[in-house]
Amino acid sequence: MTMTMRPSSTARLLAAAALALSCLVGGARATVVTTCRAAADSVARVDYGFCVAELGKHRESPDADTWGLAKVAALTGIVNADDAVYDIGAMLAKPGRADAPTRAALGQCQKLYNALGFAFAEAYDQINNRDYAAGKGKAAEVVALTHKCDDVLAKAGAVPSPLAQRSSYSVQIAIICTAITNLIK
């Protein structure tokens, strides 16, 4: 007995094949998009647009699966922390730019952002070693360190915070790193 396909079955098969091919050809972007969508759907605090924009521009994203994108999130966190340390150094190098309490707070924040960069690096290492609980723990440490810097600046009267963008970035990328790590099967 031979089976023949009805036209609608053939059309569905061709559509599925075309979809699969488009995912293979455009897979890099689709992987970032679908992973960020899944992360945002699973954790309300994940900013989907931010996730796609930041992970999508990293050089390792095109070939990354979910595990790779969790590591990419940690890597982008390291870069942001390093940039914050540099920015703080530049702020402190300008005499008279800030009052003494703000300068002292910035000095503390420079140390905190240095530690924050190491926490992201440790999150990367733990995720790379497939110790996901430890990786997520390091991402949580990032959030705590970021809030500590925010508190130090607020107590010094540095309002608005000169590190508001760095702080927001660090917290969001740590949340994304955790959410994506939760998606790893």
C-alpha cells in the first residue's frame, strides 16, 4: 500500500522545511531573539528589548546556544563593570568635579565595581563549568554590589547618581544572565 500526500500536507511540510531553513540561515539573531523572549516570558523583570540589543551585538552571539548566551550575558556584565571602573577613575581625576563626600563615595564604588566585574567573571566560569546554581549566585552578588554602590552614593548626596546608567545596566544584565541560565536544559 502506497501513501500519497494530500496537497495540504505537502504545503505544511514545505512550510516547515522553509521555516527550519530560515532558522538555520538566520539562526544567530533568531537564537538571541527566542532566548530573550523565553527569558522575558519566564522572568517579568527581564527587559526583552535590552536583552536582544545587548546580547545581539556580542561577537559570540551568532553561534551561541542558550548556555552560550548565558555566558555572553556575563561577559557583557564584565565589560560594563570595567567601563564603570574607568569612568569613575576619570571622574576622580578631575579636581573639583565633586565634593569630598561624593569623591569618597566614588572611590568606594570604584572598588565595588571592580568586585562586581570579578563576580560577573566568576558567574561566567561557573556557568561554563555547568555549575548553574553557583553562576546564578554570582549574578545575585552583582545585584547586591550594585545596590551597595547606589546606597553609598545616595548617602553622600550624589543625586542624581553619576553611575545611574552603569547601575541599571549591571542589574538588568545580571537578571538576564540568571533568567537565561534558568532556561538551560
